[in-house]
Amino acid sequence: MNYKITDHTADLGVEFYGKTLAGLFENSAISLSEIIFDKMMNVSEGREIVFNFTSDNIEVNYIDFLREILYNINQNYYYFYKCKVSFLSEISISTKCQYSQFKKDDIKNEIKAVTYHDCAIKSKVIDGNKIYYAKVTFDI
């Protein structure tokens, strides 16, 4: 699993996972689509959208990336099913994400915003393997 819903008092807490830092970004876009649409959707060949972000640090780029993904899900009803990081540094990221477009009625869980509250990107070792994870709080 690429994500886990965590306990949070009033909002939605999620931990996203990736084998690499790039994989964390890629899995987060796809997982956010699954959470909002409440399942893996059957996709037809879709379109591609490019996201580029530059800021002071990776966490800000991560939040900006998630905000752009969320915007496109909520406003355009895009379901992101594949995402590939083409460039990643401490201050910049470039991604290409593939999506299919659905209807508003297909959205099952409304998420209003991505917050900076408790946002952190970290790594840990599980069973001898290093993974990256990010804790994110969403306003619902």
C-alpha cells in the first residue's frame, strides 16, 4: 500500500510512502486520487499534464504539488493513475502525470485543502529497506 489514513481530530491525516523520494511524489498523486474517488478507477488512455515547482525546500514543493493535484481533481475531475518524476532536487521538481477525466458524481470524498500542519518528509528503515514517507493533513 502506498498510503495509510491516520487518526486526526477534525481533518484527514494521511501518510504517503515511496521507495525513493521521487516515488513518494509519484505515489502521493495516485493515492490522493484513490482516496478522493474512493477506489481505483478504470481508466482509458488519458492525457498528460506537467508540473514544475521551485521553492526553498522539498516540503514546500511537495505541498505545492499536492495542492495542484487536488485542484485538478476537484475542479477538472482528473483521476491521476500514473505519475513520473523527471527531475528532483532539494529545491525543484518536475513531474509528468497521466490522468483520465471523470464526472463530478464519481468523487466520493471531498477534500478542501492541503495544509502545512505537521507536514514532514522523512525516511526510515523497515525490514532492512529504506523508505520515504510524508505526513500530510488535509482540510475536509
